[in-house]
Amino acid sequence: EAGVAQSPRYKIIEKRQSVAFWCNPISGHATLYWYQQILGQGPKLLIQFQNNGVVDDSQLPKDRFSAERLKGVDSTLKIQPAKLEDSAVYLCASSPGTHSSYEQYFGPGTRLTVT
Amino acid sequence: AQSVTQPDIHITVSEGASLELRCNYSYGATPYLFWYVQSPGQGLQLLLKYFSGDTLVQGIKGFEAEFKRSQSSFNLRKPSVHWSDAAEYFCAVGPYTGTASKLTFGTGTRLQVTL
């Protein structure tokens, strides 16, 4: 079974530029998550999708971050414009359902450096 | 609001020695509790989880964790550490009820294993 795929693995941009990350979850997983992991911290949930609908985006900085999952499969996370404090690893995860009892499977992440 | 505290930022143990990583949580109701491991450049992998029942939970790679409600703790243990266990370990808490599965992670404990 293929795992969660993410691309790119690394990205370096200047502040005020835009960037997009892509995630392909495990086949059949209805729930998809985007986390932000700043160096020295644990992952923080940015947004959770159930199929193509948003379940939780309470911690997504909506003035600069956006995410979509149009066909209920893969997803993109965009930052525009980027700030220095957005430097982090962006992790995508998927699970079969929304409840906490379902294991979340994580991708390798995209390391973003904003200079 | 739910929160997780991992008081040890960095722990060094000798190969073959026993290991205990501490985790304290704050949650207003019955929580789901998790331990994840993150190797360098990798996503997070679930080691074990606790929902209810027996307070001693067995996981993968020889790890176990004990839930102590009176102490709000969920410490991770391993009787004999292997060099390949060197990684970062995250404790997380999630809601027991409802459809939201937002996990709150601790800041992590980095484990170094000396030969």
C-alpha cells in the first residue's frame, strides 16, 4: 500500500513570494490533514478535510494560507505572501475517517525556508 | 483547551538500557492518547494509542505506555533501547467524542542512543 505522498520535499523562497504544496493521501482515505511543524515544536493542525469539505480550519491563517481538496482526493496548500515565520515543515496526513480512533498516516513533509 | 507537556527536550541513553519518556496532558474529558515517532526526514509514525480499558498499552517496536488518570500522564517505556530507536518522540491527545479528530501534540523529546 502506497503511503502519503508530498511534493516538493524542500522549498526555499523569499518573503512575500507565494508557494504551493501538494499532497496525495492513501487511497480510500476520506480525511486529510495539513500540519505545520516549526523547528523545536510539535505539529500544529492547520486544516482538516472530510472528502472535499472542511471540518476544522480554526488555526489556519486565512489572510495568507489557503487549502483545497477539490475532488476529495489530493490537496494543495498555498501560502501567499510568505513571511519569515512560515519557515517550517508542512506535513500532510490522511486517515480512513474523522474520529480520533482512526490512525493518522503522515507523509514525509515539505520543508519550507523563507528568507 | 487541551494541551500536552513533554518535560524532557532531550534524553540520552545507552544501547540496552531502559527508557521512559514522560508525557502529561490536560483535557476536559476522556481523551485519546497517542505516541508518535519521527525519524530525521521522515513523517510521524504511530507507536501506540490508548482509548479505554487496560491502562498498559503495547505498541510496535517493543514500546509500551501506561495511562495514569490520577497523574494525567501517559509515559512511554521500552525495556531495552536499540540504536535504531534514536529519533524524536511526540505525545498527542485527541477528543474522545464527536467527529473532530484534531490532535494536539507536545513539543517532543529527542532521544539519542549511545553505543
